[in-house]
Amino acid sequence: MKYPNTVDRNTLKAYIDPKVVRRHKPQDGLNSLDLKWNVNSPESLQILSIEALAESWTINPVYSEVPFDVERNYLLDILSLDFPVADLSAKIQEDVFWERFFMSRWPQCCPQTRDRPWIKVFMEKYLAEKLENLRSDDYEEERLVQLLELCAPHVENLIVNQLQPSMASVESEHNDHVVPLNIVLSNLQELRKIDLTFDLKNVGTNFFLGCANISANDIKKLSEGLAKCFELQDFRLHSSKLDAQMLKQLAVALDKGCPNLEVLSFPHCRCGDAGLVAFVEALGSDSFPNIHTLILTNNFLTFDGILNLATVIKRRKIQKLDLRLNPIKANGASGIFGILKDIPIRELNLSCCSLDNSMSFMLLKIVEECKSLERLNLSVNRFTHELGEQITEIIPRNTNLLEFDLRNTEVSTISRMIIDDYVLKNQLRKNSQ
């Protein structure tokens, strides 16, 4: 068979742009370095058509009209990511495109998609980034509403790691933050999770001490928005100085607007016993019937606050309780241990809670008798070698404990090795089942 080694004149004219190809000298012929195509295998008309669609996509956003899957996939691979997000989301829903868009925009971020559509993951990150960086000079309510209308159909998780303060006045004790959370939350009807941090990651030249503190007006707007989050299941508020009145407003709003709440978290909020009591007293006997996770890390809680907490969670199906970094001492821990038989507890964290050996009797009883408990963290407390030896004697009778952290507790290394060995056996047994 004879293979052609020339190109038809009409084909050459159709494929070569005369503005690019130049004849420097008659004897030199064509300058092959300037050609946009391979002479031996020129691109097909099909490929050229798709590339033309990609280049003129803003003028004629054609996607679903492309007849074949292979052609649509190629269009998604070459489509520019510089087009407006609103135009792209209106036409394209495919995971392969939104994954490419996400990884191009945030290459260092590795989200846990958990079989979720990538357009949802993208829109949640896109909205969070806009809210985190929104400053008072750039805020316009109309533009914010347009942003929310764009993202609302896709946003189920709102995770905001910082919010910009208005920096209105150095003399004022508190400054309102720029983002009006009442408008934001009331426009996101599909919210399942809210994770908010009011602190700043980066400060500018106008920073002054206390400028990022949460204000009463911030809590008012947040409460108004929470009262309309009827599908909310997970609420977390980080690193905010909350007083008793603020927590009371939040409790009323959550009780009114979030009947399906399952996770409640207030880590590093410095609320103290007074704030916890105010939150608890604002609730009814039938409030939060579905709650199973409660996180109160580093809130200056003592024995008095723990007693009030114990009376409430005793009537709830709490599976995870995190009280680390609170000076509840042995009396507070004993109060928690006393209700564990009444709740389906699976994970308990009392790390760095000023515990000592006076609670050894209750601890040994829980390790031996609490069959639902799977993870127990008692690290960074002051126990003794004798308590560690007593635990090694009863730990073989507990076949459910999968984690038992006793680091930095003065329990001997040998005792901890024995305990860890039995815990590892429980893990292997569960994995085999």
C-alpha cells in the first residue's frame, strides 16, 4: 500500500492561517515551526468545532446541545475556568468539571467529598471564601444576596474560619462584624451544618486589641438566622467570648429553629459556669431530642456548671461528651461518671481537667461496668502508679474499650503498655467481627 506524502492544496488552505505562515524566501518553503497543526495528522473538524465552542463559550454557552458524551467530556476538559461561576453553574453540573475547577482554584485543599457532588463542595468553599474576606468597604447587600442566590441550591455545610470586623471605632468595646449572618442564614435553606469562627487569621495595620470580639449585635443577627435554619443538624461556634446573655439568645434560637439538631459545639468560648447555666435554663424538657454530641472544650467550667449539665444530658441520648481543658476536678468528673449508666455514651474526653486519685473508685467502676464506652481520654491529669496497676487488673474484663488514653498521668509506662495491649486486642476483635 502506498501512503500519501503530500497535502491537497484546498486542505492546506483550510487548515493553515495565512497570517501565521510566512515565506521568508522562495527557496525556504513553509516555516514548519509556525504551524498550529501536525502536517502528518491534522486535527479533525470535530475537534476544531469543540475547541471553537470552548473559545466562544461566553457568547454561546453550548454544552447540553453537544450530541455525544465523548465530545462533551472533551469540552469540559478544555473549557476555560476564567468564565463567571454563575454562567458555569447554570449550564454544567458534571463532577469531572467541578473537581477540576476546585483543584485549580484551591490546589492545597483536599476536601472529604464522601460521595457528594463536586459542585456542592465547590460552592461551599466559594461562599465561605467570599464571606471570610468580605470587608466593610466592599460590602453591598444587593451583591451579597446575589451571591447567596447563586450558592444556596448547593450549600449544605457552611464552614467559615474567620469573619472580618467592621473596625468602626477604636474606642468602642465591641465592633460588629461585616457579614450580616441573619441575611446569610435565612437565604441558605438547605443548611445541615454551621461551623463559625469570629476570630481573625490575619490582621491589618488598623488592628487593635479586642477589635474581633463578638458583639451583642452579632449574636442578635446570628440568632435571627438560626431561628430559620429548620434543617440544621450540626452547630459549632469556635473561639468567641460568650457571656450568659449571648448563650441564652443562642439557646432560644436553636430550640426554636433547629428541632433536628444532633451536634452542639462551643469550644474555647470562655462562657464559664454562668454561661452554661444560662444556656441550660433557656431550654425546655423536650429541647434537642436528637442531640448525641456535645463539645464544651476550654470554657472555664467547674463543678457547679457540671452539676447543671449532668441533670440535662441525663435525659438526652448523648454518645460523645468532650469536656477537656475545664478545671472540673474529681468532684465534677464523679458527677459525669454518675450519669454514664443512664446515657448511651461511646466517647468521653476529660483530658486536662485537674483530676486526681480521689476519683479512682468511680473510674474503676466505669471501666469495669460501662459497656457502651468505647473511647476514654484521661490524659494530662494527676493519677498515681497504684491507680494504673488497679486498672490493669480490671481492664481484661472490658472487651468494648477501643481507646484509653492515660498519657502524662504519672501512670507507669508498664501499666500503660498492659492497658494498651488489651485495648489493641479489643480493636482486632471488633475488626474481625
